Amino acid sequence: MKIMTTKRSRTDQGTYRKIRKDTKIGTIEKKYNIDLDTRSDMKLGNYLEKKGYPSLSSMLRDA
């Protein structure tokens, strides 16, 4: 089993807080220290749709 460390904060119920789909890719790249090889001003929702990911967490698993 692969354990992924993340910097995402959790709610009082223990679930991850939602990342808004209008978050800029540049912010995601800085926060998770990854290079997604795309424009930094692209919105997260557009990137996920373009690449076929249902969520940020699924994208991070492949990154």
C-alpha cells in the first residue's frame, strides 16, 4: 500500500477540504512542488478536464 503525504488541510470531520476548480495551476505546482508542464495561469478545472482526471487527488497520484 502506497502512503501519500500531502499538505492539504482537513475539515473537522477528517475529510480533505475541497480545492476550488478556479485555482490556478501555478498555485497547485507551488503547493505540491510538482511541474505539470502547462501554463501557470490555467485553471485547475480546465486542466483536470483536458487531462481526463475526475479530481485533484487522482491527478496527484499519477504525478
